[in-house]
Amino acid sequence: MKRIVPFFVFLFLAGVAQGQSLLDTVRIKQTAVEAGTPISTDDAEQLNDAIDKLFDDDLDMGWEGDEFNIVTTGLVFRGINVPQGATIDSAFLEIFAHEAEGDPAYITIYGEAADSAITYNNTDLITARPSTQDSIRWEITEDWAIWTPHRSPNLKGIIQEVVSRSGWKPGNALNLIFAGEDQGASSQDNARDFEAFENIADPDDGGDGLNHPERIPKLYIYYRTTTSIGANIDNQPFTLTPNPVSGDKVSLQFPKSPVSELGIGLWSLSGQEIRNWQMLSGQEITLDVQTIPAGVYLLQVTGAQGTSVRKLVIL
């Protein structure tokens, strides 16, 4: 049986500090269908001064010394639900290696200085877009094994600059750009390859976006607002029943809410993510909490209308 949560835990929850860090996570999304295959124009690759690929199973970034190619990659993340002016605590990109590589690659990461970035096309250059003042250098020197996950450096300053723009609002799109640099003539491949949204060129090699959606590039943003977590943040209103919950299921009801994509995260009071779900909202959805230990948690729901947080007690 699950144990009953001591009463002092409720008192602790009531004192959670104002502006506790929240998390928003967004993957590259599908923008169209081509020949029956989902595709995205939100991830693009530029080779020197020309768009190289919009639809491929991998993306390159860095320097190809044998052909003197500077490779730049752009990633547009749509539906960022961070409020305008929020304080960014940290942010990073998670990507999955598409090849086993060990040659050093030197990348400069910056953002697009836009209120809401638009998707890419075959003619407009990634490097022609206005850039944020903030940037960060990513020196990749460790070996990458195929299909392994890798995190970028902290993108806090870049994200902060974009969401602090006067025209930014929740639901807008944010563009990150990864620019290679000339590392001199070399027989090495100093560009690192990582998974794209699509799986078109070689669908039998283990699968990319189409067969392994967990490998699609994903952006994590930890942020704070002036709203207290102890109170409810109600941009994405819902009710939670039963609460406390002593069974295996908990139900979320959305009053007159249109169907939309939801990101749901269950967090401990110390800030550790316990579980996350990606679901479509209707008027009601059900979460399985059978394997989650007894305790007091924060349930965060992020969707098209914004973010809401509720206290959830599991007995």
C-alpha cells in the first residue's frame, strides 16, 4: 500500500518560494506531408552560401575541411509557452548523433532576433536572418557514438534575449542557429551529424524522426515568472480529480477546451522531473500514476493556451 503523506509536507508546499522554476520542452514539429511521409521545414542545413537540405534524415554542423565547406544548421521550435519577460534559469538543446564521430567541431550558437521565427525554405539563407547579440561557443571534442544523446551548452542568455523582446508572447516560435567555422584544410570531417525530423534518405538504417520520434531535436527551457507556484497558474485551466489520489489513475478535466497538443510534467518539490507525458487534450484525459511513490508533487500542463500548475498528492 502507498503510505499516507505526513501533514508537515502540506505545510512545506504552502511555503514554496515565489517564482519556482518551470519547464517548457518543445521538439521540432511536422510542417507538411510529402509523398505520404511527414516532413518539416523547421530544420534546415546551409552549405557555405546556399541552402543544402530541407528534407533529410540528418543535419550537419561545423566544418568540412576536405571540401572547404562551412555548414550551418537552423532549428525553429514552434509553440514555446514561456511568457514574455520570464526569467530564464537555464536552457539546452538535446540532439542524437547520426554517426560515430570524434573529430573536433567548433560551433557558434546564436538565436534569431525575431518576435516569432518563420519556417525555412529552399532559397532564403539561414545566415541572412537577424542574429541575437548573445551567442555561445560549443567546442565538441568528445567522441560521439551513433544514436547517442548529446546536450548543448547552456543557452540561457540566447533564450532570455528572445523572450524579453516586446513582441514576444507565449506560443511564438524561436529559432536557434548553429554556425560552423573555417578550421583549415583537413582530411577530417569536423562537422557533427545529428538526427533531423525526417527519415527519408535511409529509412532502414535504424530510423530517425519517423521511426524514433524521441530522437527529434528537443529544446528544454527552465524559467520563472512572478506568479507563485503555491497558487495556481491558470493560463491552461484544468481540474484534477481525485486529489489526493489513492488509486492508480488521476483525471484532468479541461472546461470547453479545444483539442490541442499538451506537454505534462510531474515534478518533485525539489525540482526533479518524475514523469512526463505528451498527449492530446479533449475535455478529459487520464494519467497512470500507479508506479509513482507516495508524496506531494507539482503537475505542470503546457498547451496552446499557456501553462498551469497544480499540487498533486499521491497517497
